Amino acid sequence: MFENLSKTIEIIKKITVSSERQAVLKPLVDYIQNKVNLQEEIRLNFICTHNSRRSHLSQIWAQTMAFHFNIKNVFCYSGGTEATAMFPKVAETITNQGFEIQKISDTENPVYAVKFDENQHSIICFSKTYFDEFNPKTNFSAIMTCNNADEGCPMVFGAESRFPIKYEDPKAFDGTELMNEKYAERSLQIASEMYFVFSQIN
């Protein structure tokens, strides 16, 4: 894993996940543990309304923490109820936290390759609907990262399970003096919770 990212994970280790949030995360822990016990592939699709901020951060950190804890056969995805673009501040934030990012296409909806280790596959990030061809169609878990997506998708077709693990949107601070701080804070919160999830897997 890249040195600067390893340093960030040392910080993440020290972030306390409250008992209330642990209770929210426990069903996802149980789902992953059951898959590990059955030696089945683990497909996690993180879903938010626009697939622009929280769902990408969740996808990236979940894949990274699975690698960190050596949990095999974990494949993380993200999607929205509609497609927009991954917000540039997300790429800037995770770069500052130690990831290496390559912008593969420079369109209205850019494609990013996000790396956490020089010898591992890149995480491919771009905004898409959760049912996009890029994402799995069956045998996956839908993780709802925002209220609007959770309420707007009473059913995620193909999902074998669904977990509401919601985060406050850093978009509320766009254009303010607190923008950098709040994006970093949200990224670290998501990272600490994904650290907790994969640390519980045997």
C-alpha cells in the first residue's frame, strides 16, 4: 500500500466508531462474514442519488480496507438513482489522503482510476446508475449511503440484501471556507467505518 495512504490508515485506526454506528454496520459485517464462510464472492454496490460523492468514497474505502485486512474476493461498486459526475473535490480529497489517481477520460462525466497499491487493480470511478452495465446484476448487496436513494429505491433489483448506511452530504459545504475540512472529515468517517467492518471479519 502507498506510504501516504498507510499513514492515513494509522490515523483512521484511532477514530472511534460509536456504538450506535456499530449497530448500523453490524448487518453488513454479518453479510460479509457469511460470504467468507461460504467461500463466495462478495459484491458490494454503494448507492447514492447522484453517484457523485458519498457512494464513491464508500466504494473506494471499502475496497481498500478489504485489501488492508486481506479479505479475498471483495468487489466494490457504486451507483446512483441517476448519473451525474464524480465531484472533483472527492478526487482531490482522496489524493490528499494517499491514493494515486489517474483521470482516464476528460468528459462531463470523467472516468478515474484510483490506486491504493502499486500492484493492485485500480478502482474505476465514474458516475453511473446503480443498474448500469458496469455494475453487477445479481448476487450483490445494495448499501444505501443517503436518505434520498434509500427512500427513492424501495427495491434494488438483483440485490440479495440491502443495508442503509447513511452519511451526511459534504455538498452542503461546497463553496464555503469549510469545504476542504468537511470533505476530508466525511472521507475519514467513511474510512473508519469501513475499517471497522472489515476488521470484524474472521
